Amino acid sequence: MKSVLLMSAAAVAFSSSPVAAQDVGAAASPAPIHGAALADPAAPVCEMHIWPAARVGAVTQGAGAAFGLIGAMIDAASHADQNKRDKAFITSALDSAAQARALREMDLPTTLHLPAAKVITHDEGVELTSENTGRLAQSAAPCYYDVIVRQLFYMKTATTKGKMRTFISVRGANGRTRVIDYKDSANHALDVKLPKEGEDATPASQALIDAFKADVTEFSAKFVRKTANKA
Amino acid sequence: MRLLRRCRVAATLPMLAISTAAPAQELPSTQQSPAPAPSIAAGACVLHVWPSGTAKSSYMGWFHGGAVDGDRRGIKGYPDLHSGVLSTAVQQQLLQSIDWKKLAEVPASSVIVHDAPPEPGDDLGRTTPLIADRPDCYAELIVHSVFVERAAFSATTVRVMAISKSWRDKLAAPKTYSMMANERADFGSGDEQTVERSLKGAFTGSIQRVLDSSYFHRR
């Protein structure tokens, strides 16, 4: 089901599967036909498309993982049900709607130090391959960004707390020229255990959302440092 | 306020003479009341149930895994888990067939199963009910998501994530609880009818496990 909620007067004319669009920055104005106004924060001519995670993983390892191949096999078998449960729980707690809500609250264009942009969140993730190097959404906006949450990965070992790692890519284009292509990840520890069947899952859901936001914030700081003067 | 969808009364249980709302207090005529006291609901308890969107598939094998809905997206190495069988419409039918009074200690005079999931929102943090015109005694059970899942060393199961919210008077904040449960699905020979029957049975079994949880038996 695709629904469109336009929070600005301007329609999102070329997005493929938008769920919500949001103007960030100043009042909306019709997009100019060239990119000369990119630096002008008063005219958000940019589009930012946000894609939720298409991949989710969860691995818990016990001490057996340290005992060679046989130990790792036994350990994987003993944690198979738990890994399956954790993966489904993370997929549910951080579904596309939850990711979109979290990212909207963070005002991503500002956090990434990018120009004011109309933010369009999609309800289905994309697999990034070497073939899809262009814009992921059909858009004619002169200034365009794809923010792709590539994967959410939970990892817990016998000696460490559970950590949520978020892999993100940001790709930007000015007209037909790609100006940014940045991939990185960030992780944060969870203060609560992921729930078992029948337990109250509310605290863990909130902890996952908080870790996701913290990951995006850390990623954004790295992005700003590494891509200064490129956007 | 979210849009309300069409709904259908699944079962009308005998009216229960339960008055859980805070008793209305009579105030002296000179005292100003900041808000009208909640009225006493005489057995007018209602439970609204929402199905989720179509079930997702989750697979983690030896060489492939991680992609959500990998089979439906045509990714190589992902076996067909037939999660499309558990569509919203099928979930709604299965939810209607549940004996709510028997399985959960729901003080509800009626259970209403909706046709479609509610609009996406922060159901855990939400303090306002989805149904504006409601009695004092009101509860929601939202099937947030459904998975057909399989992993190496682990059986195929149907997993249900559910959020329960209950209000006992109009001014109070709701009690919120979220939980998950799963039930094994045996695809047997793999023919279409067996798979469908198995998935439907596992979905109903998961809902029953949710209702068996201590939360529904201590309210």
C-alpha cells in the first residue's frame, strides 16, 4: 500500500513509491530548471529520497564460536531460534514506518549539512548493486540525494552486549553529475536485552529506535567530516 | 486522528456487569471542576482488533539470508515461504474465528475485528485511542506484523508481533504492552493446500499464544 502525504504545496511529481514527503527548511517554491540556486536555503530545490533497510541480520554467538569450525557449528545451531527471533523483532520494531519517523524527527538534510530539501520516504528498501548507479527514484530535480539504509545488523557475543549497527549510503547528484557517494556504518550498544516470546517487547523496541537514531547521528558526523565541500 | 477503517463485529459476547471506570465524584456546587468526571460505564467494554499488512518472509540460510521478503523480491537463494498467503484479508478472517472470550480474559461485551490495519503510527507511544467514540472500558489489539520465517537449524514458523493497549476510563493513560509469539508451520509435502492450511493454523496458534501470555490473564 502506498500512500502519499504531502506536507508542502509542491507535489512530488516523479517519486516512485513515496510514503511521505516533507519540506525541510524554508517555504516551498517551484523548483527552478537549473541548479544555480543550490546554495540558497530559502528555496529548497533539492529532493532527498530515504530508503529503509532492505536487509536485517541478527547474530548471537556464545563461547562455542571460539572453538573452531565444529564449535561454531554447534554454537550456531544452539542460537538458531534466537537469531531467527531477533531478526524478526528488529524488522518489526524498525520497520519502514518506524525508520521514516525516526529520520523525520532528526531533520536529515540539516543533520547531514546538506541543502534544504524536500524529504521523501519510501516504504520499501532497495538492494544496492553495481548496476544501479543512477538515481533510485525517477526524479528530475536538479539537486537530488538518495539516503539508503542498507542494512540493520544486531550482534551479540559471549563477552559483549548486544549492538545495533546501521549501514548507510548517501549518494548525491547535481543534474547528471554524481557529486557524493559515501558509505559507512555506525553502531551503538543496547542497554536492554531483546525480548523472548511472551515478554514485554516495549523497552527493547524503544531501545532499538534510540540506537538507530544514535547510529544515524554518528554516521552523519562522519559524513560531514569526510564530504565537506563536496555537497 | 487517524482514519478509521471499516469494521465488523466478530462476536458479541454476553454483556458483563463490570464497572472498571473511576467512579464519578459529586463536587460541591461552589467548586469548579477542571474537567467533567468520567461517566460510569455499565458493562460497555469493547475490544478492537486490527490485522497487519500482508505477512513478510524472513530467511537465514547457510549461504543466503538477511534480505527481508527475499523470495518475493526474487533474490536468488531464497526459498518461497508463501508469506503472501497471510494477507490482511486472510488474517481478518482468522481473527474473526477466534474465541476471544475463551482465550483471553477480555472484559469485553463485544469484539470488533477491523478489515485493514490502522494507518502507520507510533502505536507504542500513542496515548489516544484509535476509536474516538468509545466507552470508558476500551481496549485495542493491533497485530503489528506477521512473519513467515525459516533459518538453518530452525523450523519454519509464523511469528506474530502484537501491541495491546487498554483504557479503563476516558482520562487515564492507556496500559501498553507489546509481545510476540510464534508457532511452527509444517509445509509437509509442499502442495498449495497443505501450505495454506499450515500457515493459517500457525497464525491462529501464534495469536492464541499471544492471548495465553500472562498479560491477558492478569488485568
